Amino acid sequence: MNEVINSILTRRSIRKYKETQVSDEELNNILECAQYAPSGMNNQGWHFTVVQNKDMLKKIKTVVSEALTKPADFDPFYNSPTIIIVSNSSNITPEADSALAIENIFLSAHSLGLGSCWINILNGLRDNPKVQELFKELQIPENSTVYGSVSLGYNAGEEPSAPPRKTGTVTILK
């Protein structure tokens, strides 16, 4: 089977990670793939904020837990050693462009043997004053909006299998 098609068909969201950090080479490859995603009118308005620092990861989890009034041990990033926050300053198609970049992150990570999961929690909390302060500390550009984030790392659990696909989702007119 074609390598790209195989990656698309076998990639799954991973929610349990090893402590082993993603290598710089793997991370740089993934970020390069993200930057090659399509964008409306080739605007390339995205920005990728990578967090690997354990203290900062802990701070992000704490701010999110407090914003959601969740227990202190709540971890929306599933203890991943790396998160990538995707923001965008485009005024053309920022949400779609960010989603395409995230998909490139997923596929490139999977092809390198890494697990990933879309985490949309920061998007939903972006108007919270403490989360806005956190964004400043993370150096997320002020003129951009966070559209999603990715947990990234080596899978520490069973590889999930794909659920059956829904029927009736394709119409072909010839």
C-alpha cells in the first residue's frame, strides 16, 4: 500500500505517552511539514508554539484545570512530553489553515512512529483572562488566535484500532 495512504488509514489519536522526549530532529521534521500545509491564498498565517519544558507544561495544566474548575491532577494533554499550540493571524481562512497544519503534524508524527492527539481545550478557553496571561507568557503572537493544540510523544499504550466508518457519507455523480 502507498506509504501516505497507509499513514492516513492507520493514524489514531494517542492518549497515553512515554516520558521520553521527542527528538529535535523529529520535532523539526514535524514542524516543517506543518508549515507546508495548504493555506488560504498561501497566507501562511499560522504560528506554532512548542512546549517541552516540564515546568511550563505543569503550569499550562494548572491554568487549564483552574479555568475549568477541574481537580489538580486533570491533564488535558495526557502527560505528553511535548505540546504544540497552533495559532493563526490570518484574516482569510485561519481555522481551516490551522486544521490543515494540525493534520500535517498528525501524519508526519505518525510516519515517524510518534503518537498525537488534537486537544481543543485552549481554543475554548482563549477568552479566559488567566489563559490570556498564559498565552503572553508562551509568546503566542498577540494578533493571533489559538485554534488548537497537539499532544505529541511516543505511545505508551495499545495502538487503538479504527472504529467502523459510517455509511452513506459519500455521493459520487458521474
